[in-house]
Amino acid sequence: MDGEQQRHHDGWYVDERCTNCDVARQLAPGLIGEAGGRSVVLRQPRDEDETRQFHAAAHACPTRSVRPPGRVLDAAQDPFPLPLDDTVQLCGHNSPHTAGANSYLLHRPDGTTMMVDTPRWSTGLAARYEALGPVTDVLLTHRDHAAHGRRYADRFGARLWIHEGDLDAAPDADQVLRGTSATPVADGVVAVPLPGHTRGSVLYLADERYCFSGDSFYWCRTTSDIEVADSVTWYSIEELAASLTRTVAHLRFEWLLPGHGDRRHLPAHDMAERLHRLAERTRALRPRPVDFTAHRW
């Protein structure tokens, strides 16, 4: 154990495996921050609520870098899946094979559930998620988040969805989205292709209330607005701008639920105004080399 870990051994700390994915900072804001290209503990918890935030960060962290006093995570303090409201839960247990992406459970009025992108794979987690209701569909937003899709779909007996532009990442998908037209997935749920971040990026909209945006756009703490991650746009920033221009007038939602970056709940008219401004800003962007270190959440 190095000197920094020794000093933090009696309190919460972040170890050297941290990849600066931002997951812990989303779940424990003000308690975990960023310094030197990694997450760090800003201060120790002062009450039960702050302690719960640390436990959420620890059980979501894809590298298990958020460590408690004594260094051993308590499974009884695992809060996932974590309700965001009465319809959507955050899966937690983010996977290193999806760059630490967030994933979600979307509960439907008929008692079934859909999984949007996937957490790390384990039979125990799968059993935990399916205990909440039959999982009918695993909806992949794009290739970067496809790692565990087939295993979860097979375990649940669910349909696996992906867009043809990213089909090589899930060639055995059961449902392949094509073109740029919106496609119904189920009652109240629609897939909206949004090429840009990758060729096959897709948004999933539910009930004109929830937008699962993958890595197409997210809520940025730095600007307090909806943003695109242009420094990690793999396919084409110009194509992303064109996609946004084509679709923003038809996107209605209150919850922004991205794969990376923060979540946000705002009135639908506020989200719509911000999306129109985002499309304008994105049209002014030009291609740049992919650079994870250049991005600020």
C-alpha cells in the first residue's frame, strides 16, 4: 500500500486503478471530485445520506476503485438497481468493457422490463434484475455498450436490439434497426437513429418522458447544459450535427438518461429549447482527434 492509500486507510479513498470515467462523481457529487486526471475523495461523509452516496459510487465504479474504510465493500450496502423515479432504475455495477457506461431498467405498465445498455455481467446481477419483472428487450444504444448484450438477452430470453451501422458489435442481434427513421420498439417506446458518435448510435424514447441517449448527448456539470462529447466522437461530428438538426423538433422528454455524463430531469419545454440550442452549437463544431483527456464532464 502506497503512502496515499495508507493515509486514506481509515476513511473512504479512491485507489490507483481509477480510469477517470466520472461514474463516482455522478453518484457522490461534492464528496468525490477530479484532480490530476482521476477521481479523488474531497471529504469524508458527515451523515447517513452521504455514506449511502459513497456506497453507491463504490458499487457502480467499473474498476472498484472507490474503497471504504477497511477496504472491503459491504454487499448489504449495495443500492442497485437504484430507482430514479417509479419507472426507471439505474442498474449500477458499470462494466469496464463498456468504458464504465451507465445502464438502466425501464419498467412498463404491463409488468415487463426493458434493459437499456448493460452493466457488468454476472449471474447474480442478472437474477437481481429479472426478479423485478420479465425482461423482454435489451436495447443497445451503440457499439461501445454492446459487450454484455447477448449474455443478458440470452439469460432473460429477451430480444437484443442494435442499429445496422454498429451491427458488427452485436452480429447476432435479434432486432436490427435500419436507416434514420424512428422505429417502434413496444407500446410507448421508440428507437430514433442518431448517427454521429458512432455510425449506428440510437436514442430510445419512452412515454415522451424518458430519453436514453447513449453517448450522443448528456447533461454536463461544467456548463449546466446538454452537450455533445466532440472530443470522443468516433464517427463524425458533422453527421451528429445533421442528425440533431433532423430530429430535435421531434424529440420530447423530461428525463435525459445518458450512457456517460450526468442525468437530468427538467420540464419538457426546457429540454426542447436546450436541444435546439445544442443543434446550433454542434453545427459550428469541426472534427478533432479523439482525446479522452480533453473532455470535461
